[in-house]
Amino acid sequence: MLFFSKNTRTNKNRDFYYITKHNLIYLITMKTLKLALLLFIVTFPLNFTNELTVSSSNGVSNYSISQSITYQVEINFTLTHSSGSNGDYLFKFSRLNDRQPNSSLTQYSGPYQESELQYSSITGSDHVPFIYQDRFNNTFDVFNGTSLSPSDTITLNQQYEVTLNEVFFNDINPSEIGEYDTSDEIFSLYCNNSEVYYERDDFNINATSYSIVNPSDNPIVKAQKINNWVVDHLVYDDTLPAQEMGAKWAYDNQLGDCSEYSNLMITLLRCQGIPARKVTGFVITDNPNINPQVGQEWSFYTRSNGETSLLGHAWVEYYVPGIGWIASDPTWDENGDYFNYIDNFHLNLNIGAWFSIPGLPDESEFPHPCIVYRLSSTFDYEYNLNVKVISINLNIAEIIVIIVIVSIVGVVIVVVALLIRSNRKKRKQREQFSSY
């Protein structure tokens, strides 16, 4: 009896120990989960507030930025004259414009590209280089070389700090969509006129545009239906010649590369009275799923012999009053969700179409680099573009959410480990007790 009584007391004490330990684990778990829930509740409105931007003063609103990547961009160009015509050249190079809501150059633009020119050096030019601004507010460095002797060179070296933002125009509030003012210059530049490669007066394209949308749809809904139709109608073909083919050709042949995808979407939008324009530039990578790291670099080049590694690209912006110019990439929408969204790999050089080339006919897409020369001249040139990641910034609310999730997972792992360890001790002590 004494033996039994002794072990009974021991067993009760042991049971009290395990109950206390399990209660402690339970309390720790619940407190952690409550803390995580509290952080989430606090984070949710913070996340909403940080991401939703409404600004009536600059006409841009309803966008969110989830990630920003700041790059150091270096451009180095050298042309060496070999022979002929005293080296008579004219150069017109696009700048990486600052494109954000408060920019004086890019009215109603989303915060796509925050650009700062840190230095610029042009050597060998006969006249003082100057900056030219076109009707679309693109800016260019213009310089020349009219008396180069064999082996003489002309160079351009620039460095920018460029922040590319990952911008979403999600969940746009229809009540904030304004009314179009068709007398605005935006319409004469980007909507009213049928032009080569943007054949808005073509009967079939017009009829298709009206068959895609409903008259009662707001501009955002119309744009999404048109974007989806273009993606479904066209088959991407990267073997097409460099020569741009245009909206009608793409419509008739159901083929295209980024130029044709953009041209057709722009033209269908213009048929609906929605101003739309092409954006051209480079993409830093053709794999949008990569996660860049600070210090990571990409190097690109193009040479006079035709060799190039530059990833030239074109995409679309359409204008909605009260919301601004909304970026979409119908070509990349084939394999991802790029409607009303642009990532932080798209470097913008030009907006619009039909650019003036000194002494030559206008070009629909501005060539880069743009070099005008006499046919009797021979030369070699190399254009190098180096891009380096110098910082990566996540939205602070998203960082908190990540911390909360990681904390919850960590607590669950610790609790499970403690329970397993506790059960093993309990089982071992029971085995010892049963051996008496």
C-alpha cells in the first residue's frame, strides 16, 4: 500500500508537471499568435495606406508601388572615323527621362522611372552639344563631328541613378475616373489621327474595336478587354524583320513582336477615344521572375557591325483622366499579368511615335544610338550599357507582413519541437515507472 501510495503521489506530481508545461507552451503559442494577429491588423491599414495614392493636384492616382530597385546606369559610346568625307556625322541620343507624377516633363505619368543624370561628357564634337526636347517631351543629347580625320574619335559617357518602381493600377475606383477633354493636346498627339502603323480609320480594326467592348464600359474595362483580345488574337514571332509592320498588318496576319502587339492595342484604344501611346526602351532582363541582388550587374552592347545584346522592347500607356497614364505590356501579358502593371526591369527611353531624324525621314520608333552620316564615310562604333543594382526597397508594410509570417512559422516549429521533446520525456518516464 505504501508503495502504491508513494507512486500515486509521484504520478500526480508528474502529471501536474506535464499539465503545467503544456499550459506554458499553450500560453506562449496563443500569445505569439495574438501578437501576430495584432501586427497584421495594424499592418493591413498601413499596407493599404502606403500603396493607395490619390492626388488630384497632379492628375495621377489609384496606383501602388510594391518594390523599387535603384540602378546605376552607365552609357559609354565611342565612334572612330576611318575614312571618307572628312568624318561628317550628326548624333542624337535619347536620355533616360525622369518619369513620375511630379516631373515637369511627363505630365500625368505614373511613378515608373525616377532618373537623375549624375554626369555627362561628350568629346570630339565640333559644336557645343545641346539638349533637344521634342513634342512628346522626350529629351535628347545632340552633337556632331564635321571634320574628323582618320582615327579621330567622338565619345559620349553618361551615368544615371535610376529607380524603377514596380507599379500596379489595381482596384481603380470608378468614381475617380474623370471626363475626357477632347480639346486637350493629348488627343491631337495620341488619339485623333490615323497614321502609318496606327490605322484607326481602317474599317475592320474599327469594327473589331466596337465588337470587343460595350458602350457602357468605363475606359479601364475597355482597355482590359482590348488588351486581352490582342493577346488572344496575336501569336508572338521573334523572327520578324526589324522593320516595324504596324497595327493593320498585325491584325490581318495575326502575328507580331512587341511593336505589333503595342501598335494594335494602341490603335484599338484610339478607336474608342482613349488616348494611347507607345513606350520604347530596353528591358534589363527577359526573365521577369528573377530576384535581383544588390551588386548584381548586366552589360549590353551594340556595334557598327550589327552585333547587339541590347534587349529592345516596346509597351503601351493609355490615359484615363483622374488616374493618369497607365502602363501595360501586352507582349509580356502572354505569360504573366502585365495589364495595368509594369515591373522594375523596363528602362524607358522614348514615348510617342514618328520622331524627327536630322536630314532623314521621320522614324516611327527612335533608333538608339541615332547616327546620321554620309554614305561615303566608314567608321566603327561601340555603344555599351552597364546596369548595376545599388539598392532594393520593399514596401514597409510588406516587410512587416513577411516578418509576421516568418514569426508565426518559427513559433509553430518551436512549439512542435517542444511537444515532441516533452512527449519523449513523458514516454521515457512512464517506461521507468512501469519497470517498478
